[in-house]
Amino acid sequence: VYQADPSSMRESANKGLREFISVLELNRNNEKAISEIQNIMNIYSSLNRSPEEDILEDLRALGFNY
């Protein structure tokens, strides 16, 4: 995600978020997944962008406020 070509950053970030969401669905206390989600969302925030809506819905269902 962090080393993706800028033109494919959103696709890579969305894929990463989906993977980390899957991890949290198995173990909601996985600190690595939580940290990586926060890092990716910080990148989105700095670019004034957001992931796809289904990802935001999944994050909200897990207790994230994005």
C-alpha cells in the first residue's frame, strides 16, 4: 500500500483495508490491523480522499469513526 504507484494508490489502499477488515472480523483486538487501518486512513485524509463506501461501512461496523 505504502509503496504503490500513485496512480494505483486507491486500488492498493482499498485492497489493504479490505484485508485488515477481514483480520479484525476474526480478531477485533489485532493491534497490527488496527494500526495499519489508521495509517491508511491518515493517508486518505491527507489527500482529502476516502476509500470506497462499502469499506467505510465495514469500518464503521467495526467501531471506527470514518
